[in-house]
Amino acid sequence: MSRFYINDSASNSTSALSTTSSDDLPYPLPLSRTDFLTSSFSPSTYLSTLGNRHQTLEDLRSELRSRSTLLSKELLDLVNGNYQDFLGLGRSLRNGDERVEEVRVGLLGFRKEVEGVRARVLEREEEVKARVEERVEIRRGIAVGRALVEYNDRLEALEGLLMVESAGKLAANGYEEGSESEDEDEDEDEEDEGAYSMAVGKLRRHVQLYRLVLEIGKGVGEEHPFIVAQAPRIMKVRNTLLLDLSTALQQSKAAGDSGAERVMKVMKIYADMDESGEAVKVLKSLKGT
């Protein structure tokens, strides 16, 4: 009996059955080897796709057994053909624990070295940080020292101009008390002040210098021991300035209408000194007289 194969289609099967005898039924194509190699292979799903095969269940089982036997033989041939390689692999694996231990010890040593380097880096970082902070503190101390020197020089200059200290003392700005060189900076306000003992321009400059001394003290810190120690000197200067301003205000007020503009200028100097309250007191005392 001759054998021939047909595709597993219903039309071909019907045509073949109608033209052949039962002894000459076509054999289905052999099961494809690639169908078993898919990663998503499922036996039940694969068997459900064989519904159109013209083959009995027993023949299908026989073919699957043959395929299983063939695969077992191929696996055995593969093992026999690579027997020496399998033995070598086993021998290399027997020494694997020792090699793993060597690698582990090496890694531990490397880790210890890294930790040592890291500790030295952190130590160096702390040292550099301490040096930087020390340098910042030194610079801050130098700046404070210079500010204190300027504070004292400015205060001595103001004391000399107000004659709070002994007469003739050289001020820090290079002018002796009562020096005529200051007249070069006199403004127009002093041109007509021959009748007054207190020049408005000079009072304004004294107050500006007073405010500058206070600003320097605030920059250093009003709680600084040196600044605190100068409080009596500052108070004496303040009282002297207020006395001079009071005298200037009284003279301007006594001049009547001609001194009205000068009164406003003196009041502005009071405001610049943050002593507007003292000006109000002086004006009230003049009204009461």
C-alpha cells in the first residue's frame, strides 16, 4: 500500500475520502518539531489544535511516544558525546568553594582599604573645615579691630570739635580744634550767621559725625565690651550736642521772623539726631518764658 500526505484541511480531507478507499486513506503530516520549541508551549492547547488531523487517537499517542523516544535518544547521544566535558565541569566545580573564598577575602581586604581611605578623607575634611573657620574668625577679628580703632578716632575727633576734652587736642581728621580750614566746607547757611554764636552748618557736621560713630558701634555690636565702656563718653557728647542745639534754637527763636528759617534748619538737625523730642521740650520752655 502506497502512502501519501495531505494538508490538514477539511476540504482536502473530504475530497480525498470521496475518491479513495479506506485502505488508501492519506496519512497526516508528521508533527512539526518546531511546535514543541515555543516558549509558551502548552500540551492541552497544542492537542486542541489537532482536531482536523485524519488520525485516530491511538495513532496520535503512538506518534507522540515515538517522538519522546527519539528525543530521549538524542539527549543520550548528546551526553555521551560531551562526556569528557561534563567530567571536567564537575572537577572545576569541586574547587569552586576555594576560589569563592579567595574572592571573598580579597573583597574584604579591598573594603577595609576603602574604609581607611574614607576615614582619612573625612579627617582631612574636618581639619580643612576647622582651618577655614579659624581663618574666618581671624578676619572677623581684624575687621572688628579696625572698626574699633575707627570708632575711637571718630569719637576723639568729635570730642575735640565739641571741646569735651582738653582744648587744642589734634582730631583724627587732621584738624585741630577751632581750625579755620573747616570754613572751606561751610555752606551758604553760614553766610548770614554773624549774629549767632552757633553756626548751623557746623552743628550739622557735628551731628553727622555723631551718627557715624553710633553706626560704627552698631556694626561692631553694642554689647561689645569696648563699646559698652565708651557709653559715658557718648553720653557726654550727646549732652553737649543737645546743649549746642538748644542754644542755637533759642537764638533763632529770639530773632523773631528773621530767624524762622533758621529755626526750621535747627529742627531738622534735631530730627537727624533722632532727638525731636528734645526740640519740642526746648520750644515749650521758650513759650513758657
